[in-house]
Amino acid sequence: MKFTEILSQLGDLINNHSLTTNPELNPEITGVAAIDEAKNGNLSYVEGAKFASFINSTDASALILPLDEKLQTQATEKGIAWLATPEPRLLFAQAIALFYRPYQPTADIHSSAVIHPTAKIGENVYIGAHVVISQNVEIGDGVIIHPNVVIYPDVKIGDRTTLHANCSIHERTQIGAECVIHSGAVIGAEGFGFVPTRTGWVKMEQSGYTVLEDRVEIGCNSAVDRPAVGETRIGKDTKIDNLVQIGHGCQIGSGCAVAGQAGMAGGVKVGNRVILAGQSGIANQVTIGDGAIASAQAGIHSNVAPGEIVSGTPALPHKLYLKVCAVYSRLPDMYQSLKELKRQLGQK
């Protein structure tokens, strides 16, 4: 499609501050690509000035740029059609949807699916091969259940939720509308509950619930455990990456992002809009305040205040962590200086 057609289809996503230029340039756009891989016919984007050099080297036919006159002039001189917006990456994400649609099966129930007669299935539902749906399960309208999914008893799944192949939904789990559970994820399995005794470990039955609110996404091979009592809850619009462990009784707020291999022990409380980077870990019963950020591999053993950024193990405020790192790199020199000082003082 022509570049101007793309702008038209993006419609309201282009806010009042967005600009277009080079009106004589209206290239044919056949796809989208990263700027360093873009070819003739591709639409790409630039987030800021640090990527300016890519404008000179790219073969992209059109770019989504920030509100930066230097970058816009650079693109104009290169003969590239462009659109400027305060949020280039966001607009590019919307543009991708014009060229790619995820696989969307039509409503159907495969003959090999095993569905208990007490289960309630909504309208326009797709149920793939070898799916198992147990007693008293409730499936909303427009739900997509890919092959080999197993749904335990008393589960409720909201409208337009997608369960990808080979995920497992354990008993009494409640999943909201428009959620996505990716392959291999396990939702609502029993938490790691054992009581130590003099003779060994006694299992504590996990009788609680797991609740995913609307538009939660759980990545491949992640686990969200149910607690002994009460509930494990993930708030609306929170996104969980692959290989994440969420322990029993955790409470995660809305709009959070948890990156791959992060993990939290039981009873952790995470506020709204929190970001946990890859391999970060949170100890039992810790509270993370709204808007806090944990950098990669942060080991959090105590509460984190709202809006605070922490790094390192044990986690420290990020600015202090940077100072610690600067000292750490100088430790060999400091050690040699100490040895020399002790020698001068006649000490061993």
C-alpha cells in the first residue's frame, strides 16, 4: 500500500503533534523492518538522535521519526518519506498490525477434544485437537484453545482469551477477558508449600485460587502458583515474559512488566506499573512499591519504595550501586596500595 494509505489507516493514532513532509514522496510500502535491516519498500522507525547514523545507511522507503528537526532534515535529504510523532516506537507497533495478523483459527471444536458434559462453552469458541476440559469449567465467548491444552475442574476463562498449545490451567483458576497464555505455561498449579518437622517435610495442601485479571499475558514455560489459602492475583494489563516463576500468594498490580527468568517467592506484593528486568529475584513477603524498577539480576531482600530503582545483589538504590561498582573495579589497585602501605609501616 502507499505510504499515505498507511497514514490514513493509522488514523487516530497519529496525534495532533504528528507531522508529515515530502508530500511529493509517496512510496509503495510492502512491509516493515528494523532500520538496519530495512530494504526498499519497507517502513521502519527511529527512536532518537543516537540512531541518526542509520538514516544515512538504511534502504527503507519510509520512516517514523521523533519530533527532531535534525533527523527529519536528514531523512528529507536522503529522499526518504517520513512521519514524525512523539512516540515513534508505539506508532511503529501499530503499523506492524497493518501487515501481519497472528494466526486466528475459526470457531470449531475438534473431534478429538475431550469435554466434560458439565462444562459451559460460549459462542464462537475454537477448541483444538486433544484438548481436555474438565467438569464445571466455564469458557467465555470467542475463546481460542489450541491443541493439547488441559483445563482442570472449576476453571473460568473470560471472553476472547487465547490459550496456546500445551499450556495447563489448574483447578479453580480464574482467567479474565482478552488474556494470552503461551505454550508450556502452567497457571494455578500448587505452590511450594511444605512444613518442616523433625522427621521431614509435611505437605501443606494448596487450597487457594489463582486469578488473572483482564488482558494479562503469560509467556512460554512460566508458572503462576496457587496458595494454601487465599489467592495469587495478577492485575489487569500486566505482561509476564517466558520462564518466570510467580510463587504462591503473590499479589501483582496492574500494568507491570516482568522479564524472562525473573522469580518471586511466596507472598510477594508488587504495586502497579512495576518493571522487573531479567533474572531479578524477590525474596519471600517483600513489597515492591508502585512504579519501582529492578534492573537485571537484582536480588531484592527488603521492601522497595514507590518509584525507586534498585540494582545488584543484595539490591541497592541504583545510584549507590553504580558507585559501588566503580569502587569494585578499583579493588586490585587499592589492595596493592594497602600492601605497599603495610610494607612501609613494617607490617605483614
